Amino acid sequence: MIATAAAPPVGPAALLSAIAGARMDGATITVEAERLVIELFNQEGRSLVRLARLFVDDRDAAEDIVQEAFLRLARHAGRIDAIERAPAYLRSIVLNLARDHNRRGLVSLRHHSAAGREIDVVEDVADRLSRSDEHRQVLDAVRRLPGRQRDCIALRYFEELSIEEIAATLAVSPNSVKTHLRRGMASLGDEIKRAGRS
């Protein structure tokens, strides 16, 4: 479940508070898992909010999604057999939550200003892309791609991940990533040509 209306802005303190709340609700989150989550939050938080913003229009919703991803990691940290796989696991959770968010047509449950946020204080890729109609059309075209193509395009060209990192995030083979990238780029090219004719 995405954070509730009373949730504070995403940041280490908010994440610790959310972890404490999850424990009070009966979740078993070890001290080691908590440390891991906070460390990863400090390393990956900004990048994950940027990633979520590529798929959701609402900055608050993107932050809610990222907080939920870290809470899920905290609850299931014991399932990760190698710490270096945790960022890929987090990216996968963010992509799934963003997809669910869009499928359900959800809006952010928090309605306070983004000013002074602990994590999302700088302009992100989605903000820069949405400035012009042309850029907004490209971003919308990426969002309309089939799921795997969209995810591969976003991870490769917006997040600048390697083929191997994308494969680890999506739990597919590198060859599958290359196929989805090729098909996604072809679809985008076709759509841009169609838009140019109209």
C-alpha cells in the first residue's frame, strides 16, 4: 500500500518513521535490514525518484512509490542473497509500483508542496522533458510502449544503465533487453514519424 495522507516527505527520517510504523503493524524488520535500507536510500533514493517520475506525473506519487519500495526491501531484505543485487531489486519494485499506480489511475495521497523535500529538491529528467510539447510527446510515447519495451528504454536512455544492469533489474537475459530496446526504438521512431506527418 502506498504511504498514507499523514506521511512526511520521503527522506531518511521519514523512512525510519515508516519502518517503525511497519514494525508496530507486525512487520519483522531486523536492525541489519534497517541499516541496509537507510544506506541504500542514501545511495539510490534520488535515482529511484527520477525513475518513478518517468512513469507518474505526480511528484508526490513518485516519492510515495519510492518510500514503499524501500519498505518492501526492509520487509524482505533476508531474501536478497547478495547486497550488490539490492539496487536492481529496488528498481524492479519501483517499476512495478509505477505500473500499478498508472493502471489504477491513482493520485498521490499527499497534497503538500514539493518545496523543501529531502530527496526530490532538484529538477529531474521528467521535469526537463515536459517543458516543451515535443519533449512531452516523446515522454508520452515512451509511456505508451508495451511494458518491457518502456522499462528497457527508460532504464537505458533516461537512467543510463548498462544492458547487464537492466537485465538484472527486470530479471531477463541481456539478449532479451537488446530485443526490447530494438523494438521500443523502432516503435518510437514510427510514432515520431506519424506525429511529424500530422
